[in-house]
Amino acid sequence: MVTAFNPESTREILLAAGLLNYFYEVQANITDKASVISGMIFDCEIKPENVIGITDTIGDVQAFIKAGIKPYICHRGFHTLEKIQKEQEKYPEMIIVSEFVDILKLQNWD
């Protein structure tokens, strides 16, 4: 996980939700997300096309595209569906979802 939020708060939230163990690494308070994501992909020795990015902001979509990973954006967060749809032409590789479970269906990970 790469986030701009406070590192301690991020880990506490993930731990309380029982999700911390699902992340290879949690890096918080990050401003250059594309570089950090690229570095994590390199360190894990995986191909960018085998990684997905999940977000609720257009800025993160930009970072995912720069890092070479497929960007999913959920409109139930920072940006409204209308705002995201206006950006769709700029970022045609961006996949809009309403629920995170939709990603499992689209990725065929049932």
C-alpha cells in the first residue's frame, strides 16, 4: 500500500480491520507514488501488467499509469462519479467501479 496518509494511522486502521497482513509493504506519507510503486514492483520481481492499482483519486490514477499498472477507481471516495467520468477521456485505461468487489469480477478472480 502506498498512501499520502500518516504512517502510524494507516497501519492502525489496517490492523484493526484485519487487513495489514494482506499487504507486502505499507509506505505512508508518500508524495511521489509512481516511483514508490515502481520500486515495489521491481523489489517483488513482478511484471507491472500483473499488478493493479485501486484508488479513489485521479492523482493516483496518474501515478498508476506512470508506473505501468492497471488503474481501478472507485467513485465512493474522494471524487464523485461525475468528476471521474469527466477525466475518462484523458485516462482511457482507467476502469471505474462502484464497489471493490467489482474488481474481482473484472479481473476474473472469483
